[in-house]
Amino acid sequence: MTNTRWRYISPLSVVLIFLLSVATQGATPRRVIIDTDPGVDDAMAILLALNSPELQVDALTVVAGNVEQPQGLDNALKIVSLAGRCDVVVAGGAKHPLNQKLITAQFWHGKNGLAGVELPASKCKADARFASDLIIEMIHAHPHEITLVPVGPLTNIALAVSKDPSIVPLVHDIVIMGGSLSGGNVNGAAEANIYNDPEAAQIVFNAGWTVTMIGSDVGERTLITRKRLSELQTSRGPESDFVAKLADFYLTRSEKSGYSGAAMYDPLAVGTVIDPTLVTLKAMHVDVETKGEFTRGETVANRMGSNENNVLHGDHYEIEGAIQLTINARVCLASDADRFVELFITRLKGK
């Protein structure tokens, strides 16, 4: 006779388990538009999104950044083709920043932006619409449903909100990879995406929504290492093989620059949309410096939520209380790096 051990489960626990099951099974994937400049870590972020059931990737919109826009558009088309996802709309956008010359980053991303890895010609075709127009159309078609995930310079997003400010309250959320609370990765002050178009970034932060800012400072504490790369390499597949080659190139470049691993900048932004518990956020007011000789492109975050109110008295000013500032950002302070990298490896492994 088989001995069966019974464990008592309270009625409340049964109800909670049932509700959790229903919520999980009935969860509707979040619609996202990824605005990108592919880009090694952009490619990783895109494939993470395409392999995550929590997300429905409606479109990739391409901006000039890591590479020139035509190369980025070609890269985006090849990535969705590799994943067998020609259903994802891919559209080209801005070919240069709003008010300065483009700065590309082949040093970090390889000559073609994809670590020199040559993917097969894309079976997917580019949409004829300009990226910012596509963004506007999709937001109006799906009000309060779309999360924007810009992981490159913010030019396309700035053009969209400048052309049609009415989209701002219709966006479900905007989660950017950009900025930093503690110095930059381009110079002492600025992070690369913001530095590449500070005027666009200032427009986006002051558009009237609340930007979730995943900065380079946290990305640099969220690393893929050689050990984790070896885990990805244990199961072969076209997507995971491609990502492994990207990661190997990225790690080699990072190690030569003194890092112990490669920063998962863009994938962490996508990971935040998949699972917001992966990061710690704080509400702040953020401005973007557009004029400073040493600080152009810096994201200036006000942790106090206010500025001192200086009032003129005769020949000097006196502090008379404080001026409260509008919260326009949720700034990432930390990530659960191990749990995020595990998510990334699991989603891409063997694909």
C-alpha cells in the first residue's frame, strides 16, 4: 500500500492560489515600441523582448546613434528576421541629432554595430513611415496601452512629442536607457544616449509624463561575466549563438577597458518593463544640461524635490523657504543584478 501524506491548505490559501493562477494565465502582454540604435546591447535587449511572453513588441523604431541610421535599420531588420518575427514593424527615423553632429560608437559595437557578426539578409521589410509618425499613429490606435522603450538617443521620441503633444497622456509608460546619477560613461558628466542629443532628452523629460530612467550607473553594476556567458553557450540556437558572439566581443572590449564584465545597459531597461521588481526606483525631478562646457548632456537629478527660494533683499538674496518641483522621473537607484542576468540567460538560452 502506498502511504499518502496529506497537507492541510487553508481555504484562504486556496483562494489566493486560484487568484494568482487566474491573474498569471489571463495577463495580457504589455505592448511596447522599442526605439533603438542597434548596437550590441540593443540587439541583446531586442531579443530579450522578443523572447518574453510578458511583452508584445509592436515596433522597432530606429534612430542614429551607435551607428548611422541606415546601418541601424539594416541591423534591426536582420535581428527580427533571425527571430522569425517579421510581424514586428520596423521603421527608420532620425538620421542626426536635433542640434549637433552625430557621434557613432563603432569602438564599442564593431564596424557594423553588431560586433562584426554578419547575419543573413533579412526576410523582413522596413515600414515606409517615418519613426516618429509611426509612434504617433500607434499610440493613438492603442491609447493607454503602449510602453515606449527608448534605448538610444531620444531624437525620435522628441520629434514625436513635439509634433503631437497629445500622445503624452496616452502613453502607458516610458522607460528609457539613459542618463546617470553619478557621472557619465562618455566623460565625467554625461551618459552616451543623452550626450548624443541633449536637446531631445530635455524635451522628453519635460514632456509632461513621468520617465522611468535606467541609467548607466546602474547598468555598470549589472554585468554579464565570462561565467554567465558560458552558461548561455551550453545550449545552441541561432539567437543564443548570435547573442553569445555579441557578448564575447563586448566582454573583450570591456575587459580591455578595466571592467570585470560587460554592462547590460539596454537589456536592463527591457528587463524593467518585463519585471519592475528587478529595480529600485525613486521619484525625482530631472533636468538635462544643454550648455555646460564640461557638463553638456548631464542628467541633473534633484533628490530633494525642491530648490531653495532666493529672494532679493537690498544688495543680496536671502533664502525664504523652498520651491517644490514637479516629479518628472522615476530614477533607477539599484538593480537585482543576479536575478536579471538569470532572466536574460534563461530567455535566450537555446533559442
